[in-house]
Amino acid sequence: MDDFELWLNGCRENNTVIFKLPEPGLYKTWNEHIVNHNVIRGTPVYHVWKNGKRVYCGLNYLEAVKKAENE
């Protein structure tokens, strides 16, 4: 099992939502919880994965896109 698969399993175990973005290897994650019958979504975090290794993890979408396109 590579680092990417371990990350996927960790997200599942922690109820982290994973959304695949159009750029190769770029994902957005966030957590959700319910408060007074309202869904509250946490701050999105962007991840770039190449060949089973994470090359970027952060809050800046534009930086993540640059990493995804240049790696």
C-alpha cells in the first residue's frame, strides 16, 4: 500500500470528504459536521499527488494547481 492509499483510508476513517478536481492528481478535502440541523463545512485543503506521493498540501488553490501542472 502506497502513501496515497494510506491517505485515502485515513480520510475514510475520519469522515473527510474527498473531491477530485480536474487537474491531474489534484484533490480537495474538507470535514463536515451538523450543528442545529445545519451542515457546517470546514476549510478546504488542497492536495496534489504524483506517483503515490503527496507533493503539495495546503489552503492555496492556485498554488495547488501550479504544483499539479508542473510536477
